[in-house]
Amino acid sequence: MERFKKLGIINENELHHTVFYNLKDQMGLQKPIYLTEELKTYVDIYFLQVSDDYVTVAGKNTQKTKRFEARQCTQDDFGSEKWEKAFYDSWEGFSIICPDIPEGEHF
């Protein structure tokens, strides 16, 4: 809890990246489980973007989905300001997974 007290109040809306998964050790290994190529053969982690369009066809919702593959998060996913680095560092000891968003696209 001390590491969160050091951060103070964080406005999630100001984070560069707020959507991520946390892989947690459920087997007592006492270490993070990283999203390696080997692990990807056993689990399929991904992010799904859903867009609703009520305008194109009047009175009908057209829904589009787009899948983003998952990858291990890095400091760059959270930003470079001091408080953003502190937020990322507060996850030390955990394995956090981010969407792999191609350059020029957004989630």
C-alpha cells in the first residue's frame, strides 16, 4: 500500500494508456507470469474494440468489432511524465498486458 500512497491521486483520464490486463500467479509460484510466445499457445488474450453506428442505417444499430492482440506492457505505454512512471512502477512484481495497437491506430 505504501507504493500507492507515494503516487497520490491519479486521474485515470490523463493516463496515456488505461486498458490492460494483469496476469496473476494462482499457483503459488510467487513470480509474475509473462505473456511469452509459449504462454500464447495456452491462452488467447486479446482486446476487442466495439463501435456502434446508429447513423449509417437510420433506426438500426450497425456494430463493428476489431480485435487487437495482446503484448507485455512497457513504461512507454503509460507515458513519460514523472507521475506516469511512478504509476507504472507501482505495478512492480506484476505482469501487465496491453493491447498491441499498430502505429497510426487507436483503441
